[in-house]
Amino acid sequence: MLSVRFPELEDTLTETGSLAEAAEAHGSLCGALCAEPRFSLDSWLDELLQDPAQVSGWRGVFESVYSETRRALGGESLQFEPLLPDDDEPLSGRTLALASWCQGFLYALGTSGVHSVAELPDDVGEIVQDLTEISHASLSTDEPTETDEQAYAELVEFVRVGVQLIYDELEPRRTAALPAQQRLH
């Protein structure tokens, strides 16, 4: 779990003049980390901010999200979680944030060199297709039911596990993209 909560990243993005929403920003970070072996904090800031040099007062928030996300994805204890609004927020907003998170993830995956689902391992391609469907999610009622809450929780769990699997399955691709002297043997 990240030490930075969703509202804190949302406020930081607003304060720094970013047009990105917190869910989309975190999704794009995760997509890039899955596909690019050298995706850095500065690369992420370049994507999010008009003038990354002016984030000095807020850099710690971005550094925490970046390093903790990278560590969670690369860890062996399946600690990765998408950064989304807390469960006490309205379900409609959480659903839209999940869709936005998936949009950010898919955008970054595509701009990081994954140009076709066909070039991905079978399981990864299927997960990417499912994430594409989730990126269109919305809630069509003002009065969510317990079933709606359960469905949302299941989608979040699917995204959490699916993204971890994508990260793990794309490890050979990330390693192959590194110069020979940077590869671990």
C-alpha cells in the first residue's frame, strides 16, 4: 500500500498545474513501469507536468508514489495496488477513477512500445483486452447496491492482480531492451 493517499496525489497534481487526474497519473506510471526498463521519475514528471522544474515543493509526493509503486510491482509479496479513491467515496466516482486508471495504464503501455496486443504473451494480451473494457466503466445508478459494490471490488482486484501479472510477464521484454552491460546475470 502506498504511503501517499489518493487525495494527496490529486491535490499535488492540481497544485502543480497538471491536467492529469490522480488515477490516470498512477495508471500511466504503472503502464510505463511494466513496459520500459528505464522509466524514471523525471520521465513521469515530464508526462504529467508542464514545467517539471517547478515541482520542488511537491517532489516528495511524486518520489514516494514513484518509488513505492516501482517497489510494489517488482516485489515478490504481491503488494501492488492501483491508487484509487478510498471506499468511503461514492461508488460512481470510484468507478470513473478505475476507468481513468485503466486508460492511463493502457496509454502508457502503448506509448512505451507495446503497439499491438498480438505481440504480447497470451495471458497478457487477454488482460490488456479486459483492461480496455474496464476503461469504459461507469455506474448507471445513483443508488448503488451491495452487488454494485461487490462488482467494483472484484474489478479492482482483477486490475491489481492483472497488472502484477503483466509486469511479471513483460520482465523478459524489459530486460532485452537494456544494454548488455545493464542486464543482471
